[in-house]
Amino acid sequence: MTNVAIIGCGKIANSHVQALAQMEDVRIAAVCDLNEVKCRQLAKKVGAEAYTSYEEMLESERLQLAIICLPPAFHGECARYCAGKGVNIFLEKPMGVDAADCRSIIDACKANGVMLWVGHMQRYSMENRIARELVESGEYGRLLAINEVRTCGYPGPNSPEWLMKREISGGGIMYNFGAHTLDMIKYISGSRVVLAESSVNFSSGDSENVAIGFLKLENGVSATFNLVGSCSVNRYEIVLYLTEGEIRIKPRRSIVACGRDGVFQKIADAEDAEASRDKNWQYLQLRDVIDSLKTGEAKVTGEYGLEIIENIESLYASAGRK
């Protein structure tokens, strides 16, 4: 049995709880949050011990894994403490507030011999997995370019107050949504970023709610993204351009593709994703983490999380943010 603790009882913690509840070899032993009421509510729901101090929790519990769901500014201190206690770590994205913070986490985990995963989840999305398989199959030719458009109200009405405070969140829409964008592009293309340039509009101090960017990948693929948080209409679409066709992804909704005839065919949709729990990305992600505790091989490592933060810092630098 793998004993797991959840540190931070916000919205994402509930998603992790639902996924872990499907695993017979996992026990949520403890939950921790400074908000005692929220913490006790979640603890009661899952039959775990409640703590308002992760230091106290780590002294009292025998844990194999800590899932850290705190704001990015608090990742480093918490992760280093968990590592010092010999507890493996799953760290929500973005990994930290800057690259130096991420490196300190990696160093602490290596020094204490614990495993580290970062919660980049694009490889667990049904649509993205299908898209990568189609690209690798060559059915629609060679991948040339990727474009993502994501419009919404950012921050949203239910967003936490710290979301647009750079010292806590690390940045604005590019730091939060852009981390997903980079993860998706890297996963589907199977390549790394070699050039990153952007333009951003700052809506609140030094945090942006509009980010337009261009990426060049190591394998020659070009990628562009438009993250616009000043819209009243939500739109989220990814288009893959290939030499012999096109693949369109609407995350959590559908994936369609066409050849040179321009006639799009449905490949999969949300009903297909709901048909089996094995296609649920939250379940797949944490199942992968639990299984790799046994194999010792993590797929989404601290080094991967650091690389994404470095890419974002390059995008910010090109936009003039220091």
C-alpha cells in the first residue's frame, strides 16, 4: 500500500483525490492546509488525518509520496522539506517561480535520493495521445507547424487572489496556461524548443493576461500560440498542419482530421473519453506516478519541469520582462 499525503486542499486537490480513489493500492493518509476548516472537510471525505503544518505531518506520518498543490512560490520550501524527510514528491505545475527555484528542488531531491514528478499533464490527454500517434504514423504526412488559440477571461471570477501576483504565481497567463501550451507542443512534436519569442500585455502590474508567441523546435517544426485573457468568449483549439493534411484538437471535446481532400472526419470526442476511466488524464497521470515508484523511472521529471520554466523565461525576456 502506498501512503500518500496531499499538501494544499484547493480545487486541484479534489481532482487528485478522485483519481486516487480509483486505485486499490493507494491510501490517502493525510491532508494539509493552513485553512483548518477546508483541511478537515477534505480529511473527513477521504478518511485521512488533517494537519495545518506539513512539518508536523511529515514527522507524524509514514509516507511514500507527497502531492504538493500549493501556489508556485511555496513549492521550493515545501519540496525541499519533503525531500529532506525522504518522501517522494509530485509537484503541481508550474514547477516554481523561476528556474533557480526549480534547480534547488531538483538538487534537494537528488541529494536525498527521492523521486520527483512535475504535474505536466498534456501527454495524458486522450486527444493529445491520439494526435501524437497520428503524427508518428505518417498517415497525414510530416508535421510542419502547430498553432494554439486559447481565449477566455483571465483571471476568472473564481481565480485565487494570488494568481496575478508575480511573486507568488511566477507570472500571468503565459506562466500558467503557457506551461500547458509548451508541454503540449513538446509532447505532440516529440521535440525540444530551440527559439522562443513573444509579446505580452501586462494587465496587472507585472503579470500579463495576453501572450502571443512563436517557437522553433529542434526538429524544424514551427509553433505559435495566442493566449488572450481579455475575452468574454471561451475558445480553445489546437491545429496541427502536416504535409498531407490537418489535425484539429478541441481539448476535452474532440479531435478531427482531414487529408488533402479537406474533408474532416471525427477521430474521437468527449463521449469516447468518458467511456473508460483509463482515458481520464487525472487517473492516468497519478497511476503513472504510483507505478513509477516501483520502477524508479519517472516520465515527467524535475528536469522536464525546469526546461519548461526556462522556455517561459526566454519568452518573457524576448517580451522585455526582467
